[in-house]
Amino acid sequence: MHHDEVGDTRATVLIPTINNPNELRVVLERLLQDSDGSYDIKVIDSSSNQETSELCSELGVQRIADSSRTRADACNNGLSEVQTPYTLFTDDDVIPPSKWVKRLTRWFDNENVAGVGGTNFAPDEDPWLSKCTDVAFGARIMTAGTRYGARPDAELVEVTHNPGVNVAYRTEVLREVGGFDEGAIGAEDVLLDSKIVSAGHRLFLDPSCTMPHRRRPALIPMMKQIRNYGYVRRLAIDREPSLRSPTHRAVQMFPLAVVIASLALAYGVANGGAQWEFWFTLEGEWDASRASFHFSLGAISLYLLVCVLGAALGTSPHRSVSTVLASCITIPAAHLAYGWGMMKAEWGLLVGSISITAIDDKERS
């Protein structure tokens, strides 16, 4: 049932999608089941086939044909057709909870709220590897300032950014700041929120409004996703330097730190610095090989300990002995991929070679 003609329609849900009709069906059916005429649903379709178009026709949902190559431009195209006071954004791989739209838009009764978002975690039915990714995303200390898995102990918390998978805005505010940055290659939600806050508006987080969001089900796809996050974040920093933080600088240097630590270990082993009798004693000669091996091994061990501790103290509901221990692999893999993505973008900015990526890096069936 489509509600474009209902007079009391207050909100529009915009869903950019590309070649993902099976997961999109879940999103649309949940939203339609929950709808009482108070919101519209618009699918911004950049697919290369007709399956999404057929799905929208089947369910009676408005489809906006789109040829954009970035999510920012796709969302702007959808925003141009919004006629309601409030606009919500989500993705095509979520499982909207009951009354999701109402739970976010209720906060607009407070005139100070220009935008409000919620948390996002992996669904309970996700495979174990996806839950390991979720635990890594929600780890404390180790997430380079991102807000994945943030869950403050308050009813409503002022923030400077909400991930675009679970967020609502006053439409007039989106139009005031000019919508998303045209052609932004990822991190479009970060740049948008930066403009909104710079314009003097206030953004908030409702920690109780959680959107189940599917995670990558294997390490390599997860690393590809995180690498793209790093890449687009560095490009976003180039557009808006205030977005850079010390944690982003540290993660950008992580691949170099891994190389240095690996070389130090190899040098220590090759030159006899890894002898067993040196491991638990300060006695004996501390030459370059011994120092190289033991200091690098100590730094690596401390880093892995912090990974596990951060995962254990994190906010993912999927924390368990196995998923927390797996953070010894998932968090270093994420840091390596994110740092590599930032370094790749750094080099591209230096030589003037920035590659335009598709709306979504996710493999589609």
C-alpha cells in the first residue's frame, strides 16, 4: 500500500540501492507492514537490472530511477522529490525494527532537534563471522573515533554525526545546507552532518533506537569495506579538514607500523635476539638484535591485549568468548585495511589520481 496521497504524511524514507532486491525486499516489507500512512517510502534505484524495479512495482513502492555513481548524488536525487517535513535514510541491507520511523521522528517535537539517529548492530541471525565484525566495530578504544555501536547511558545524547543507515532530519535543514556534497565519494553522511553542525543546528542520538544492519560475512569482504571507509574518510578530510582527529592519523600510520614491527622481529630472530633464555630475564647483553626482537614483540603483544580488552568492553550485543578473542584478528585486519585505504587516498591526492567508486562495494548476488 502506497501512501503518497495521505494528507497527514509527515516523513519520507529514502533507500538508495544497487542490485540487491532480495535484501531490499526485507526492508520494504518491514516498513510497509509498519506503515499507517504517516510516511512515504522511496527507493533510489541504481541497479543494472530490472529486478528492483519489478519488486517496487509488486509492493507498490515509489522507485526513483538513478544513474549516479555515488551514494551522495543518489540521496540528493531522492531528496529532490521529498515533500514531507522529515526525511529518513537507511540502507538496503537492514531489518527495520517495529515503529522505527515513529521512534526517530517523535524527537522533532523538540525544536532544537535538527536530526536524530540511532545505533546499529548485526542482526541476531547473522553468521558468526559477521558477529565477529560487529564486535570489532563496536570495540572501545580501537575504532578511530567512529560511532559504530555507540550506546551512551542516556535517553537522548547530542552528537556531531550519525551514520546514514539509521537517521532522520528536518527536510528544511537538509535543503538549507544544500543536501549532500555533490559527487562525494563515500563519507557523505559525515560531510553532511559537518555542514549541519557548522550551520548552527544540533544533532542527537537516541541510543534505544537500534537498526539491525548486516555485516560482511567474511574477513576479506570486511577488509575491503573498511579499506573503502579509510579511503573515503581521507577524501572527506581533504574537503573538511576539521574532520581529522589524532586517532585517524594513528590508524593511517598503522600499515607502516606493521612493516616496521615485522622487520624488527625478523632482524631480531636472524641475529640471535630471540633466544629463549632472554625471554623472562633482564640479564645478559642487550644488543640491537635482542632489543629489536623483544621491544617489537612487547609492542605487538600489548596492542593485541588492548584489542581484546576493547572488544570485551565494547557495545556489541554479540560479545562472547569466541567473538572477543577473534578481535585479535578482526581489529588488526580492520586497522590495516583502514590505514591502507587512507594511505591510498593520500597518494591519490598527491598525484591527482582519485578513483570514483560505485555507490556500494558490497558483493551482490
